[in-house]
Amino acid sequence: TIALGYAGLVLLVLGTTVALATMALDPHSAIRKAHSRYCRELERQLRFLLIRRTVPEVARYQLIAIGITPVFSFFLDDWIYLLLIPPIALAPYYVLKQRCVERVRRVEAQLDSWLLMLSNALKASPSLGDAINNSGKLMRPPMSEELDLALKEMHLGTPLDQAVLNMSQRIVSQSVSSALATILVGRQTGGDLPKILEESAATLREMARLEGVVRAKTAEGKSQAYVLGVIPFVLI
């Protein structure tokens, strides 16, 4: 009976592997399309975080870990360890996604300071490119890293407006996109850009303050909702 059980488990694993391999080889299958989307998103996250790893390297490490898990479970004679395979397969995406969210949050926290520095730099130098270069030297990562990437693009021949737009596309943030759009509009319309940047920085600080007030006001309600949601399970 034990031998038949192990044989059935082996056949189940082999059948599942063959079925997945067949679907993976079909370029129009749902698995292949989902894998392509996953790789594109993973590559975007790696590039945004400036991690010198490629998607094939990450996939290789995942396959090694997934391949070791059944062997580990077999020698320990405990198949519960097979439940680790889904977390191993999904961990890189969610870990990198969380790090991207944290990086965006840090950039937003530095945004108003950078706008003030950029405004002061424009008062000393009318060139926006020179002002971005000078202000970037005074900022800390991750804002300094994003500005450095924009400057490198400009040095390679990318127009300043396009480099700023590329920076906005890399940092998926409404606050950053609005601030960079303000810079481009002020530059193209010929307005008093230093004054516009100072007003934008003040607006961002006020928005951050109001968001903090809203979070403080709603924190108590959220905690009460969590407690009320847990009480039925505790009583049962």
C-alpha cells in the first residue's frame, strides 16, 4: 500500500510536470502570457531599484529553490514542505514590489526639499539642466539616484524635457509626476520658475500635512473595524 501511494504521488508529479511543460511550450497559452507579463514587471522593478540582476538570474535561483524543495521533503519524509513552492515562486515579485513602494515613498518625502533646492539653483543659474545637476549633488538617495539617471540620459543626447518625462515614468507617483509636469510647463511657458517651484513645494508640504491628519483621524476607526472583525472568531 505504501509503495502504491508513493507510485501514485510520483505519477501525479510527473503528470502535472508534463501538463505544465506542454502549456509552457505553447506561445499562445495563458501560462506563457502570464509568464511574459511577470517577467516584464520583474524587469521593471529590478531596473527601478537599480539592482544589477537580470530576470533570467532571478528565475534560475527560483527554479533551483523549487527543485530542491521536493528533494528536501522526500528525505525528511514530510510532504508538508511542498507548500513552500508557491511562496518561493511568488516571493521575488512581492518583495521587489514592496521595495519599489518604499522607494517611491522615500522619493516623495524628498520631493519638496528638492524643489526648493532647484528653485535656489535656478536663481543662481538660469539653465535648468545645470540647476538639476547642482541640486542633485545636495540630495540623498534615492532622489539623487533618479536625478543622476536623468542627467546621464541628457549627457547621452536625450532632450531635457524627455529626460524629465522618463523620470516621471520611472517613478510611478502622482506627486512626483505633478511636480515634474509643473517644471516642464513653467519652462515652456517662460514663467517665473523659481517662484512656481517654491509654491509647489509649499503645496506638497501642506498635502503631506493633511494626509497625516487624515491618517490620524481614520486610524482609530480602522482599529475598531479590525477588532470587530476578529471578535466572532474569538467567540467561536
